[in-house]
Amino acid sequence: MIIVLVARSHLPLWEQIVLQVKEQILRNVLLNGDKLPSVRELATTLLINPNTVSRAYQELERSGIIETVRGKGTFVIGLTKESVSEQTLLKYQNKFSNLLIESLMEGIDEELIINWVKEVYSKKGVE
């Protein structure tokens, strides 16, 4: 598992960790059953406070992506691709709509946005 943090990002460090773990699962870099570094190990590697890693792991665990087994470690249990609730669909449809409106208002071309979506899907092996 390789995590690269960007200090000047608009995203907090813990969110960067969460997103990169999710991305690595989507790209099959991390597989179900893979053991993640301990909070201390990852914090030491990334030169950040262990509380930051702990917060990221808590969010991933709350989302059902990883699980911690006392005395054994933290493991990937993956992203479930079961049926998506109407509430979840509506939430992401609204977020996506808002982002599109903002992008178009800033003058970003529709074709470029479509290419970005295709690029993200191709990089993640989601197609």
C-alpha cells in the first residue's frame, strides 16, 4: 500500500488516506483479506500524527471497507457492490449535479468533463 499525502491539498490528511485506500481497492492494488499497516506504522511512514491515521481507519471501518481484528491487525474487506439504496443514489446524484453546475459555470467544457469521467473509470478498472 502506497499513500502519498499532499500537504497543500484542500482535503484533510485523513481524507486523503481514505480516498487513496478506496482507490487502491478499486484498482485491485489492495484485495480482500490484505493486511494494512498498523496505525503507528503508517503514521511513522507518512510522518504524521497517529491520530490522523486512526481517524482515516475509523472512517474506512465505519464504511465497511476495512475491519480491525484485535490482536491480529486491520484488514481489507472491500467495497460492497450490492444494490444501492434510493437515498444513496439521490445523495450522489445531487453531489454530481452540483459539481457539474459549478464546473460548467467556470467554463469547463462538457466534453472535457465526460473525458474525465471516462478516464477515472478506465484507471480504476470499473468499466
